[in-house]
Amino acid sequence: FESMKEPMIAVIDISLHRFEDQIRKTGIANLAIVTGDGTALLASNASFIGSPGFAAAAFVQEALRSPVALEIAERELEGVKILGAYADVGLGGLKVLSWVPSDQVYRASFRLINKSI
């Protein structure tokens, strides 16, 4: 492109419908692909797609501001404690967010502790 006198723009059209069924069947984990402003393009919970409330959630905003490419941490989302993770997609500022309610994450550990007491 350096030899071109006029700047050019490349447009990429990516269809996410191929991933939709897989994302909706993630089991206990929740998943969302978000844009640079937090808008969910695809999510395991369809009500998050395009939702300003989801985009404004602290977990989503923290993921967008993070200089780290991949992070896992305990957070809160919609009043529920979660174990969440996010990662850069590496394309167009997109991020993948995944989270599981903490009570489900630690359920097996609590059962083992209770049995050993």
C-alpha cells in the first residue's frame, strides 16, 4: 500500500450466524463478542445483544479498558458474582467475554469440603 498515492479502505463482512448455535450451547458458561464500545454482537443470552445496559456493565467496561490481552478475574455482572475472562480477538477492537456464576464454579469444591467435615 505504500506505493499507492491515494489511501484505500478495506471492508470485511463477517457473518456470525455460523457461531450462533455454538455460543448459545455453552453450558454453564456465558459468552459474548463485543465491539470497542461494549455493544454485544453475539451473546449466549440474546437480551445482551445491542443492550446499552450490558455495554455499560462494569465487567464489560473493564474488559474494554484493559491493556492486557487476556485476563481471568472474579467480578460482578448484573448483581451476580462471576468468574469472568476476556480476551482480544485481534480484529477490529473486538473482545470475547466469558463468565460463569461463582456459585457454580465453586460448587464441586464446596461439596468436597462439606463431605470431608
